[in-house]
Amino acid sequence: MAGVMSDGGEPGTVRPGGRTARIREAVLRAAEDALTEQGFTGLDLADVARRAGVGKTTVYRRWGTVTGLVADLLADMAEQSAPRTETGSLLGDLMANARLVQRTLTDPRQGPLFKALIAAATGDPKTAAALHRFYDIRVREWAPCVRQAVDRGEVPEGTDTHEVIRAVSAPLYYHLLISGGRLDETMADRAAEAAATAARAGAYVRA
Amino acid sequence: MAGVMSDGGEPGTVRPGGRTARIREAVLRAAEDALTEQGFTGLDLADVARRAGVGKTTVYRRWGTVTGLVADLLADMAEQSAPRTETGSLLGDLMANARLVQRTLTDPRQGPLFKALIAAATGDPKTAAALHRFYDIRVREWAPCVRQAVDRGEVPEGTDTHEVIRAVSAPLYYHLLISGGRLDETMADRAAEAAATAARAGAYVRA
DNA sequence: GTGCTAACGGGTCTCTGGTTCCGTTAACAG
DNA sequence: CTGTTAACGGAACCAGAGACCCGTTAGCAC
């Protein structure tokens, strides 16, 4: 009864030798597929297990609940970062970002997946935290282009660079989730232009 | 076997004499409470029935599914319209709108409720349609203040008035659902200011 | 007031997520 | 190569959401 078993329990932490990682990978991919096709509500862990070619006991043991699995999926997605393009102008960079987001959200796989992830986050604080972290990382990757615009004098000093990036995405997500519009390239360009204009006018200067 | 039973079925359509309406009201209010407290995922029709002091059979018969109930709730909410204030300036009107939205979303009851409604809409087209309709009505109520700004020459002709109103809400919902920020009055004012600035610069002129 | 019937409501039955048990597999150490 | 044991997987088990049946209530018409 000494302190032998040291650090915690959480299956899948002790023996990271191939199998554990392989199964995690398979299950997360299966969860992605299931979420994409069935949405968050229709997500069934037994179904995920079947798709992954894995015993459902394994899924329940390692992730426990549906939201737990989704949270882990978000953590996994947060790792893989997509590189950003640089165009040299604020509007150009923001448009590149807006179009990337627009393409992602209208993609027949990614769109439904993101909807499902966001829906999952509304119901569970843990999942919400994972979602926030995911987006925080993405925002952080793009913020430098606003920083550069500040350095160029194109945007006032003291501007909240993260908030500018969020302002580009916001209308696109609003249409996806709430108003249900078309979400085409025109919308993306408009979102980027609006954000750039407001930023130049100092609307995002930190209070 | 003649065509006697004429128009459809849908219980609750034939005898709108008090009871039907009373029960609908009680169930919708109970659903609101349940959604607020448990979120969309934790919504149980039997629980709703209990809260409403109504047999669960009734709920299943009239609404059938959880999403059906939510869709009806949205239709009901779409009826009651909150009046808008008029300040005479574009920025003033947009700020009034932004603060209204901000107060709604941070309200300990309304905030969770709206989250749940949006989550429900991601999974079911019928519910999504109801949600879109609800917001379309709200946007339509506020659009005139942008129209007036166009007439005053403050905003370019051809501006998509609805889109300007949506632009005010978008960042607030983005924070609520996705990035998870604080959502205070400063954010509301910033959202209004950004939208007003972009609108004046012609960012929302229809292509 | 009285009869008709749409709509309600309690009780039961079912079916499917989710849990538990225990035998099997496969990383890793020596 | 061989032993140890964390982690997997099949199968039986359990609980609770949702469907069904049928007797009861209450609008509404005459």
C-alpha cells in the first residue's frame, strides 16, 4: 500500500505503446464521422465503437460519456494547426482567414461537424472549455497579421488583435448557427472588409 | 370511409376552447424552464410533463419529439415581440440593440435558454427553420433604424439593412457560444460601434 | 341541461443506451 | 524468450426514455 501506483488512473495513460494511441486515433476518427453524420444528439457511443472496430466497453472506460469523448476530440483537433497565409495587407490577410473559415463551414463534412461540436459545448462546461481552447489557439495563430497592421500604422495602437480576428469569424458563425443564410464567398469578403474597416477606425482599441 | 375526417390530425387544432390553449401554455413554459436548467441534452419529456402538471402522454401525443416541442416553443416566442427604442442616431439605435441582446444573453435564465435553443436547432431542420424565423422577425423589427440612417445619408444607398443588424449581434453570440468571453456592456458597445462604422463605410452594400 | 367526442392522463410494456463481469490480448521489462 | 499486467472485448445485465391502451374529463352544439 505504498505510493506505488503513483500518478492517477485514467486508462490509456500508462502504456502509450502503439495500441493505446492506435485505438485513441481510431475512436476519435469514428467519433468525428458519427458527429458529422448524426449530429451531437444522435451520437451513440456503441455506434462509435462499432465504426472504430473497437469494443464499446473500451470507449465507455476511456471516455465515459459522450461529452467526454467530444471534449477529447476537440483537444485532439486543437493540436493539428493549419498554417496561415500571409499577403502583406490587413484586408488581404483577413480575407484569406474569412475564406478559410467560410470554406470550412460550408464543407459537407466539416460544417456539420463544427455545428455538432458547438452544440455539444452548450451543454457541458468541460466541453465548452475545450472548445474555447481550440478557438483560442486558432485566433492566436492569426492575430499576428493584425499586430503587423498596427506596426505599419494602419490600425491604431492598443487594438485588441484577437478581437479583430474573432470579428471576422463571428458573422460567418452567426449565419451558420442562427440566421441560416447562404454563407458564400461574398459573405466572407464582407466580413473581412467590415472587420478591417472597423479596426482601422479604432473600434477594437482596448478600453 | 368517405372523406369525413377532412383536415389532418394534429391534436390541439380542433378545439381551441380554453383547455387546449391552457395546456399548450403550461407545457411551453415548463419546457422553457427545463431547457434553461437542464440544457437541450438533458431535456426529458416526462420531466416537462411533470413540471407542467400534465400527463406525459399528452406531451408525446401533441409534440411527439423533443425537437418538435422546441420548434413549437420557438414559434411561440416568435409571437411576443419586444418593442424597440428609437434614439435618432444610427449608433444610438445600434447600441440600444446591442445592449438589449447583451442583457438577454447574460441573463441567468435567458442565456442558457438561448444556448439550448440554438443547440437544438443544429440537429433538426424543422427546429432550425423555427429558429431562423424567430431571428428573422427580430431583425426585421430593428432594420428600420438602418433604413432611416440610409435616408439621412449617413449610410450609403443599397446597404443591406438586415445584415447590419445581424452584424451587431454576431460578435455577442460568437462570444456566448464559441470563444466564451465575458460579454459585458463594453463588448456590446464595441459591437455596435464596429457595425456602425462598417455600415457607414459601405461594407454592407448589397453586391 | 344533456349528449357527443376530441383531448387528457394513469398505468404498463418495450426497446435501447449504458454498466458490469471476467476472460483474452499485447506492450514492455528483464 | 518469457512473465507481468494494463488495457481490450464479448456477453449478460439494468434502467429509464418513449410508445401504447383504454378509461376519464371537459369543450362545445343543440
